[in-house]
Amino acid sequence: MKIFMDTGSIKDIEALASLGIIDGVTTNPSLMAKEKGEGRDIIREICRIVQGPVSAEVVATDTEGMLREGRELAAIDPHVVVKVPFTKDGVKACHTLAREGTQVNVTLIFSATQALLAAKVGAAYVSPFIGRLDDIATDGMNLIEEIVEIFDNYEFGTEVLVASVRHPIHVVKAARLGADICTCPAAVIESMFKHPLTDLGLAKFLQDYEKAQAALTTAR
């Protein structure tokens, strides 16, 4: 499963991309608003660092506005994926952009029917928001299972991009269900490295090494 970062922070992206574990980045207007600088310059720099898919979202809500913004965003860098919301206007814009050869990520997916419609109009990615479903006492991972099954049944090329990820358990469940991608905040990715037994084991190894070195020094 591919791991994307859900952020607009150049600093966070540089820190984790250098480890070789980041396959792409997703942004949205809320994330970009937190960053200093012109949005398109930030997107261009993210593309340079990651050299993989970078979702950049339109803010228009009508089809013509989405198409205009989407074409402008796609022109920034070949790695840009245009992100549109799942609405009738968004679906229409996706259909046109996809036919023009632009990769589109349809976001704010909350049902399997929405994912199916997005796939039918050529979306490269659909982004089901599992954390927000969990927030309203609905198991978001059930949605991932449904979408993966439907896409496999009909051999859609659309990738399932699991979004609104809150913790490593979401990542593990998504991987077990066969999702193509998880997009995670930096904090979630950082937490994937951690396990108390790893820390204890490393501390014990170092302690034993220091004892052995001390014994060698004494023997001399």
C-alpha cells in the first residue's frame, strides 16, 4: 500500500520524504491556509521534493470554475492531481478533466455509491473520509471494504485513497482490506515508527554493549 502525506508543510514533507517511505502528498484549502507563501509555489516545491502524485484542490463550486482552476493547477507540474469535491458539478468536472488527460482525485466520499459514480467518470483516485464517519458512530473501514470490493468486481482503474486517517490502526486496517493508498498527517506516520518493545530492546542492546566494552577495558 502506498503512503501519502496529508499536509501542506514543506518542512514535514522534507523530513519524511528523505526516508524513502512517502509516495505522494494530498493537500486541501484548509491545510494550505496554514502555510506561508503563495499556494502554487508551495505545490510546485512539494512536487519537486516528492516526485509523485500531489493532490491540489480547487475552491470553485461550479463546474466551469472547477475546470478553470483545475487546468491552472494541472499546469503547475506534471505530478499535480486535481482534487474536486464529490458534487454533481465535481463529477461533471472530473469527467471533462479526465478526458483531457488530467488525473483527478474526487474527495469527500462518504458512500460506496459516490465512489462508484466517481470511478465511472474516470477519477484516478477516490478519497473516502473514514475518520469523519467514525466521528458519527459509523465504521469508516466498512466503507473501504465496500469500495475495494466493487472496484475489484468491475476492474476499475480508480485507486482507493483512504483519507481522514486518525491513527495507525486505520492504516493497518486499510492495508488489510487492500486499499491502494493511505494519506496520513505527519503525526500519524511518525507514530507508525513507535513501539515500546523496540525502544526497550534497543536500550537493552546498548546497555549490554556498554557492559561488554567496560569489561574489555578492565581486562586490559
